[in-house]
Amino acid sequence: MTLTVSLTHRLAGMALDVAFTAPPGVTALFGRSGAGKTTVVNAVAGLLTPDSGHVEADGMVLLDTRRGINLPPHRRRVGYVFQDARLFPHLNVRQNLLYGRWFSPRGDGPGLDQIADLLGISGLLSRPTAALSGGERQRVALGRAILSNPRLLLMDEPLAALDEARKAEILPYLERLRDDLRLPILYVSHSMAEVARLATTIVLLDAGRVVAAGPTGAILSDPAHAPALGLREVGAVLTARLSGVVEDGLSRLDGPAGPLWLPRVNAAPGTALRLRILAQDVMLATEAPRAISALNVLTCRVVDIRMGEGPGALIRLEAGGELLLSRITRRSATALGLTPGMQVFAVLKAVSVAQENIGAPPA
């Protein structure tokens, strides 16, 4: 099940011109404020009519301006989750969920009990919405959208209004949603931590144009995309499996790139994980380091080197078939004599990987 989008639209100070395909899973629209992300999802939802365009979901044409097709929002079967939950205050949780079910064609699709269990809200069904936390409200909003049995799901900054604790609460449910429902999901966020953790595909937007699109790992590990991603946010993703936790509270993870030690990871041994490793946290050495405090040393090969216009450089590395990025100074790159194909050692402090950057890989 895929979503195909091609749109042009004149906005104040910008001309939107985008085209991309969103496969099953989470396709993140990422870019600076004003890049056109919300305009795209509103056009897909039917809340905005673009100057020209074509939107097709699961073989159903939702919009084709040349053929005069422009289905109204209620006929598009699109679930939309906004930044604020927008629950009906006069209805309890069960009634809010059943409101979504009302729009499901022939009443088919997943049932209330299934979705309530998936989102961990089975114990909240009789509660009034005023008694819910922010994270609970967003999970109910998600459930209501899913129970309409949509062709695709749109999420526009769904976690932006939540504090870090509530975000940590709801992210595992979004991962479960991504893996269990197999719906195309368009996900708008300003948080690269969310995008790196949830997305299977990334579409980078800048000033109304698509500057890059592709699998999350490929986009995040490509130094060419650093300007659009933001230098402080640049980092690659590694996959690993939790081996266990030792007495001092550290967790050992084993993956293609090699073993990693991180602060306690709250998961069962054997759990598959995806880790976002920030480029600024990766140091390089041309010889195997000895007598250092950093616990993680990965043997790598230099893939390519991208010198910045300022004092920095981004080094793309390969370790066990996975890609890693290191952000160092141009001076260090020159002093180390780095060249493509050269063996180096990537050094990573155990405490540099925040819990928000550890999640489940796509199923």
C-alpha cells in the first residue's frame, strides 16, 4: 500500500513544487519552518486545494486537477492526528473512539478492543477526556483516527505539545502502530530524534522543494544532506540486539558494527533496537586506542570525506556493513591523513547515546 504525491501551489513568498512516493511505514516530512510540510499534508487530506497536483493512495485517486478529481475530505478515508488531540470534551474515551468508527466504511477494519490494546488505553475507556494526561489524549486521538479505517494516516507534529516524559511514553506506541498496521503514514516533525527513531523513509523539504528522499539510514548517513538536517542533528543509525545488563548498570548491545556498551536499556534481552549516533559524538583514531575512558571502539573504513565551508568536516564510515558519521575539524582530518578506504577506529562514549535515540527498528 503506497501513497503517491505530486503538488504545486503558490504560497506567500514561496512556490511549493513537490513529488514523492510514500511506501508502507512512516514517511517523515522534515525541513525548516516554512518548508511546506503542513501544506503538503493538508493537500493530501483535502483541507487545501493546490494549484495543480495528483494524490493517489492504494490505487485510489484522491486528487487529480487535470482530470477534475478532488474528493472531499470525508470521502478520502484519511486519518489526521493534529498537534493538539482535539477530543470531544462531552464524550468519554470509548465514545471518542467510537466516533472514529462511525466513519469506517461498512464498519470494517480493526475493532475498538484491538486498537485500545495496541495503544495501551484499554483501562481508560470509561474516563472523561478531561481526566487524561497529554500522552493519553494523543493516544486516544490516534485510536480515533485508526478506527475510521483510513487508507493512510497523517500526523502533523503529534508530539510537539508534550514534554519529554510524555514523548517517551507515546513513542513506543507509535513504533507499534508503524509495525502492526502497515499503513502509509506521513509524519511531520521538527524533532530529528523522533524522525530517526520512527521513520522508514525521509523526505527532506527546503523552500517548497524536495531536496532528498529515501530510506532513513541512507538519508541520515549522507554528509551531503547535513545542511538540510542541521549540523548539530547529523547522525547515522545503527541496528543492534540487546544482549543483557551487567551489574554496574550498563547494557551490552551486539550488532553488525560491533559490540556497544550503553547506560541501562529498558528492554528484554534479545530485543532488536535502532540507535541514533550523533556525528559530533564520534571521535576518530588511526590506531587502536589504549587506556581511554570511552568504552566503545568500532573498527571502521573511511567511505568518503566532506570538508565543510567552515572549520568542520564530516567523515562517512562503514562498520560491518552499516554506515556511521563522524564530525571532526578539518585540521584533525588533515592531521590524521584520512583518505577513502583507510581503516580507522571510531570512539564513542557510552553516555553519549540518549534514551530518546534508542528505539525499535521497523519490523
